[in-house]
Amino acid sequence: MTAMSSRHLSYGFIVFSCILVAAARTVTPEVASITNYGSVLDQLNRDSCSSSRWTPSVVLWTCRDSQTFQPDGNPVDPSIANTASFSTLPSSPRNPQNLTLSPPQNVGELFYKLEADECPPLGLCGDSRWVGWPDTGPVVTSTGVLGAVNAYAFIARQQLSGLAVVQTDGYSLYRVTSAHAGPQLPTTKVEVSAFWSRTEIGYGSAGSVLHNGYAYLYGATPNRKLAVARAKLGLFGRLEDKKAYEYWVNGAWTRNAPLLNDTSIVLENTSAIQGTIYWSPKWESFVWIGGDFFPNANFYVSTSPKAEGPWTPAQLFYSGAVGNGSLPAYSAIAHPSLTDGTGDYIFLTWTKTRPAPNGADLYDTPLVRVDWK
Ligand SMILES: *[C@@H]1O[C@H](CO)[C@@H](O)[C@H](O)[C@H]1NC(C)=O
Ligand SMILES: *[C@@H]1O[C@H](CO)[C@@H](O)[C@H](O)[C@H]1NC(C)=O
Ligand SMILES: *[C@@H]1O[C@H](CO)[C@@H](O)[C@H](O)[C@H]1NC(C)=O
Ligand SMILES: *[C@@H]1O[C@H](CO)[C@@H](O)[C@H](O)[C@H]1NC(C)=O
């Protein structure tokens, strides 16, 4: 080895060390201001809505239980387990306005339809119910010419009795597509039933973020923490090919999908209480925002230089108003889809309940903007 190349080596080493130091910098999010936008307004009674940026100017919302209203103000049973809608981007914080969802889809049909063995169309069988509840918006992997959009959702094949889980029979991969820009909601289809089996983590069901050519896909572990997989995005951003996936196991990326009870996949300092994960250019970090055990609207933030950690301990930064329904508030959701992508600010919603005349829950969705210091 010549003196020259060894100088280059040590120069490279110094640059590399600086990058490591920069990457390991711990971010401490601090709130600069909170702006109250009112609510997400809707013609339906819709629970737990999350969002994805669908086109540069359109946001796709996917919600859980949704109902129309009777003339007396009571919601119509049974609930539709998931529906979708569109919104624009929010107004500027100098003139905060409610954000309106439209159109309601053809109510009566689920956006992510239940499969043949899930008691379709509504999932009702005997005392139990298959729900197909989305926890997060679809991951948009490509936006093509003329507004064609390709996205995916990982939806639990879950059967409940009341709120108790009877079974989670894996997670199906739904493809969500729009052929062209327009007022019609996207179409969905089951691309791969039980894409994740009942002994695997439901990667992508708890959160997803695109960064540096990968889709990072998070799922809940049995002890309610997060585990992560990643799929390298090809030209058309296809996620149905398992060969594109790697899994974070015992401190390294590996090609073999672990079992869900493998304790070496658990990401320290994370929580699988409903939340949102996104990339913040401002902090050069992945950011998790989510809640704690309901019923409340407490919002926590945690950051990490890499998708797999180390995540900082979650810190409380905002507590929203609660309602007076059966579960006063829950589903603390962040909406990077409503921002300009700089990471300078974020929007939050939560589900706040109040009783209808007949005592059934009405769902309100307050909307707040948080600007960071
Ligand atoms: C939002 O809508 C509510 C009820 O529809 C209305 O009372 C309120 O004034 C609106 N807020 C804003 C900021 O427009
Ligand atoms: C993990 O799950 C597998 C398959 O379900 C089972 O065979 C194994 O005993 C479990 N391991 C532990 C440590 O529970
Ligand atoms: C998790 O948080 C604790 C503090 O509660 C911290 O000491 C630890 O380093 C964190 N773990 C990681 C992997 O960052
Ligand atoms: C619940 O709160 C709403 C305001 O959100 C109020 O109008 C209503 O009277 C309250 N109902 C009960 C039973 O406290």
C-alpha cells in the first residue's frame, strides 16, 4: 500500500466517523406553536382516520367503522368496517379552516373488501365480527404519468368478539390503485391473501415510510412493540414480491422472515399503540408519533437516525381534548401527508367521541397543526 492510498484511507475514515457522529445525534423535538384547525368534517360518522398523500394535491383518507345518519341524528347500524375519502391540503396556519372529506364512497361497501372466509360483505357471523380495520394509510410506492398511483395496504385478517380478539389469521396485501387523476376513489383488490401468515409479524400494518429507495414496513410484536422489515423499491414500486424483503433480526438485516415470537426482532423504546412513522428532513431522522393506552388523546414523539433504531424514549408533547362517549378519545394519528414534507410541522388528529341521542358513539376528528422549534 502506498503512502498516498493510506492517506486517502484515513481521510475516508475521518469523513466516515463524522457521518456516524452526525447520524447518532439525538434529536429532541420541541413544540414552537399549536394551531387549532377545528375538525375533519364528514357526511359520515367515521372512526380512526389515517391518511396518505395520493397525488401532489390530493390526500387519501382511510377510516375504520363508518356509518350514515338517520334523520334523528342517530348513526345507522351496522357499521361499515372501513371506508375511504379524499381531501385537499389544509389551509395556511394564518387562516386555519376545517378540512372536508369528500366524496363518501358508495357506503355499504368496504374500501378493503373482506375475503371469502371472513363473512363478507360486512364480516358479521354469529356473535363475532371480521373487521379489516386499517391502522395506517396505504403506502404509495409510485405515482406515474397522468396521475396513475400504485399503493399497498397490509390488513389484518382479524375476527373480534366485542373488542376481544378471537383470532388474527395473518395479514393480506391489498393493492390500491388509481388509473388516472380524478374524483373517483381508488380501487382495491386482495393481491396476496395472508401475505404474512399467522406466525409472522404483520409488517406494514402498523406504519410505513419510504426512504432512500426502500419501503420500511412496521408491525406489532406480541408485547406491543414494533418490528421492522424493508423492501427495496424497484422501478414500479411493487411490494408483492417477497424476494425484495429483508427483516431486522438480532441487530442485522436478513432475508429470512422471523417468527412473530422471536424476541430479537423487538425494537427498543417503540410502541405499537396506534401511531405514524415518517422521515423528517429537518431532523434527518425517522419520527414516530402515537398515543398511549386509551382512552385519551396524549401524543408522544420518538426519533431515530435509522428505521431500525436506536429510537429515543417517547416523550409527551401534546394532549388533545377528550369527549364524553363510551371511549372518550383514542387513535392519536399524525399526518405527514398534510405537510410540505420539510418536517418543520406536522398535523395531528384523534377520535373524540360523544353520545348520539340513542347513546351510540358519534366520532369527531379534531385537527391540529404542531410547528416544531
Ligand atoms: C368548523 O366547523 C364547525 C362546525 O361545523 C364550526 O362551528 C367552526 O366554526 C368551523 N371552524 C372553522 C375554523 O372554520
Ligand atoms: C414460537 O412460535 C413457534 C411457531 O408458532 C413455536 O413452535 C415456538 O415454540 C414458539 N417459541 C416460543 C419461544 O414461544
Ligand atoms: C431506550 O431508552 C432508554 C431510556 O429510557 C435509553 O437508556 C436507551 O438507550 C434507549 N435504547 C436505545 C436502543 O436507544
Ligand atoms: C357531551 O358533550 C357534548 C359536547 O361535545 C355536549 O353537548 C353533551 O351535552 C354532553 N353529553 C353528556 C351526556 O354529558
